[in-house]
Amino acid sequence: MTTVDYDTLIPNNVDLAGDRRLRRALESWHPRFIEWWKDLGPVAFQEDDVYLRTAISVEQDGWANFDYVKMPDYRWGIFLANQVPGRTIGFGDRRGDPVWQEVPGEHRSDLRRLIVVQGDTEPASVEQQRHLCLTAPSLYDLRNLFQVNVEEARHLWAMVYLLHRYFGREGREEADELLLRNSGDPDKPRILGAFNEPTPDWLSLFFFTYFTDRDGKYQLASLKESAFDPLSRTCSFMLKEEAHHMFVGATGVGRVVQRTVELMKAHDTEDVAPHGGVNVDTLQRYLNFHYSVSLDLFGAETSTNAANYFAAGLKGRFAEDQREDDHQLKGDVRAVPALDEATGTITSRDVASLSALNETMREDYTADCRKGVERWNRALVDVGLALTLPHPAFHRGVGAFRDQPVTPDGRLVTRAEHEQGQREAWLPTEADKAHVHALMQAVDEPGRMASWVAPPATGVHSKPLDFEYVRR
């Protein structure tokens, strides 16, 4: 087997070249990864030069190097944020103890599961988005898609490193499985439901990267608190790159909203579909779908697993060190939403705060999501319209509201009313999908934009908008 030169091919700060056992494991895994990338990564442009950001170190001048590269030649690195001397566990029963540099035997299974679930989401999104390169609304957007794709694949490398380095044979088997499950595969689907949903168009991509990648931010931030220091440091560095993915979504939806407003004013109508735009009610239905599906990623309102992970120091809360409590939550109580089937109303019930950690994170996430919606609505003020987040009980597949007939404004209705509303008013209709699909025409001239999206405010890395971000 050919030896991989990790100093050039895989930039890292974990001494891959000096760890013989790890090197052998990754020399076996690497060809399978490349095969997966070519089979299930972007369906085109694999041999074209793309202006991409590549991390070559964790330092300020090293984590964001820009240059042209062919995607199969991208240097998927493995980086852990710099170690914090004297770091201690910040929450749970062992708060104040030194963090772990190796996996404690009693937490081996749980830590492996957390890493596998996180790792499974990374290649899944690449698979979901693989056909979008054929219909990019501009070269700027095409380049941003590829940046997201290669960084999701780099995040896969980050999780695979942890599995190979710290979990022995079981870890190697799990790493192999990460390449064998595929998004939407009926026999071997991805672990989490949202990552088996199709991403058939760029409007879906923008909402996905805003809502679903934002869930990724919260999951990574909670794992960054982990007492297992290599996992914490890995997730800390991943968060730097995750910010760009959410940027693609936030600005993407914002640009669609801006273009819709421009068309509404130019043609004095709310129906901009005949003029090559996306109506606000269509945007609302796409928002309803992607937000509600992303809420499910946080799990049920109460969870014994989440409580156990917190108590053990495996997974904390978002911004754990900024919370004004004892970081142990013993005896604390909080309210979680609930369905009162006797009265047919949505109410709440008090539970132990430890068991409600999923709901706490979901509420933090919702508050974060609302900020973006408020920014989009600033553009819609002039036309008297607004987008809103649906009620958290709407269109849920997990928890207390699973499959319950709740409307976007939080009313419990009959099954018949609910099914009709889902088809016609609340989720993307077949007519919506057909119209959006018709708009998906590739624009490959530098500086030009598709009719349904406004130009971005600035280019990538201070480049002009008419820069050749992808060399055909």
C-alpha cells in the first residue's frame, strides 16, 4: 500500500506522521473516503479549479488560506484548537476535575455514540447537496456550495480521527460505517431524519444552511464543553468553519427576500412568480418545513440520555460558562411544553432541569433563529409583509408533539383540517416546488445572478463579484 505523505496531503496538528498505528489506519480509510467523495460528492466540477479556503493550521494566519484547488485534491486537514493549560470540567457531577486526555472506560460507549452521530451528519449534507452544482444561481454561489461541501467533508475527517485514535477496532469499524450509510438510502440511511431529506433546489439549500447548520452550531458548541478534551478542541475548531455555512443560509435567504421585494415594487404586485421571483407565501412554507424539521434534531423535550451525558461531563449546554447557575442542576426544575389531550390544548409541565436539557438547547436555538428572521423582515417592511417562525409544536416528528395536528400558529385542529392545511397553506406545495424547480437555471457568467436572487453585498475574500470563483 502506498504511504500517504500527511505533511502535505493532510495538514494537521495531531502528529499523524509520527503515529504509526494511526497512520496505518488512515492509509486504509483514505482511499475509501476519496471513492465516496467521487461517487457521492458534487456530480460535476470535480476537475475544475475552485477558489476555496483551506485550513493549514489553527493559528490566525493559517486556518483560512484562499487559492484555486481541484476538489479531489483539497487538503482535508485534522485540527484541534490549541490546548488550554489547566482546563477543568465545567459542569456535571465532576465539575472542577481535570479534563480527560484519554477516554474513561465507563464513558467509552457514550462518547463513541456522540462522535458517530455528529460524524454521520457531515457526509450526509454533502450527499444531499450533490446535484445542486448543476443549477447554481451564480459562480459566487457555486463556490460557496463547494466551500460548504469540502468543509463538511473535513469535519468528517475530524470525527474519524477521534474514532481511529481513541476507540480502537470499534472506532475503525464505526469510521467505515460513516462512508457506507448514505442520505435517503432506504436500506442504510443516515442516523438523523433531517439528513435523509432531499435538498432538491437552492432555495432549500439556503434554508437548510440557515436552520439545519445552525443546529450543527449548537451541537458542536455543546460538545465543545466536553470533559473529553480532544473532542472539545476538535469541535472548537469546527465552529470556525460552521459559521460560513450559516452565513450562506442567512445571506442566501436574505438575497431572495431582497429580490422578491424589488420585483414586488417594480411590478406593483405580491405575485412575483410570473416575473421570475419567489412569492413571500412560498418562502414562508419553505421556512416552516426546514425550521420544524431542524427542531426535531434536538430530540424529545425530556431525555434521560441528555441528563446522563451532562452529569457525566460528556456534553454541556450552549455557552455553558456564561450561565448563572451551579452548572450541576441538581434539584432544579423547569417547565417544558406539553399536550393536554383531555382539553385539546398546548400547555406545560414542570420537570427536572437535568432531564430537559434538549428543550433548553432548542429554546436557545429558536431565539437565535429569530434574529435572522427579523433581519429578513427589515426588507419586507416596505411591502407590508413578514416571515414568522411557526409554533414549535407544528410539523414535529419527535417528542410530545409528534404527528400532532397543530397549526403554525399553535392551534390544535382536527386531522382533516390539518392535512388540508399541510397540503395547501403550511408546507411547500407541489405548485411551489414546480415553480422553484423551474427557476433553477445555472448562471455561469462571472458577476451575473439568476432572476430570483439579488447579488451579495460583497464578494469572497475581498474579491469582486465578477471574479472567476470557479474556472470552467
